[in-house]
Amino acid sequence: MWGSTLTGTDLSRTDIDDTDLRYLNLQDTNLRGVFLQHIDLQDVDLRGVDLSGARIWVRNLESVVLEGADLVRADLQQANMAGANLRDANLTSATLWSTDMTNVILEGADLQGANLRWADLQGANMAHAVLSDLDLRDIDLRGGGPDTRQHARGGPA
């Protein structure tokens, strides 16, 4: 499937295990409730994808494009999401504990109620993000810049 296009496909409630999905175009695909395990999603285009309720037990989400994706209640714990684009994504009540989110673009993302405990958010762009009701214990925000503190709705990070 390396480098293929599955745009607009309905893969809801599918178990995808031990598959190479690098460079795949999954734009606007329905992945609601999907279980992703032991796969590589590096540089995958997931813009506008519905991943609500998904269990994403994938270690490498580096540079993945999740712009505008629905990740409500998604489980992304301990993933490497360094450099990922989550602009305008809905991460309400998502599990992101112990996740590497260095240099992630979270501009305009809704993180209301998300669990970010032990997450590394160094250099993350959180301008205009919704940051209310978060679990922010033990997170690392070094290098987050002025956008992290000044533009987040719901209070300072």
C-alpha cells in the first residue's frame, strides 16, 4: 500500500496491524473506531479524517498531516508525533500522555479535556488552541514561544 491513495474510503471499525502505510493519502477517509497497531504512519496525509474513538497504538506519527482531523477520544499515548500538523484538529478528550509532540502545529486545535500528562510540547505552536480542562501535569513546554502563552483560549498554558 506504500504511497497509494485511499481518499474517501470507509474503513471504520477496522483492525489494521503490521502494515506499511508510509506516504499513503487517506484524506477524508472514515477511520472512526479503527484500531491501528504496529504500523508506520510517517508522512501520511490524514487531512479531514474521522478518527474519533480510534485506538492508535502507533509509535511513529512523525510529520503526519492530521489537519482538521476528528480525534475525539482518540488514544494516541506514547506516540512520536514530532513535527505533526494538527492544525484545527478536534482532540477533545484525547489521550496524549507521554507523547512526543515537539514542534507540533496545534494552531486552532481543540484540546478540551485532553490528557497531556508527561507530553513533550517543546516548540509546539498552540496559537488559538482551546486548552481548557486539560491534564497538564509533568508536561514540557520549553521553547513554546509567545503563541503558547498569549493566544490560547481557555487560559494560559
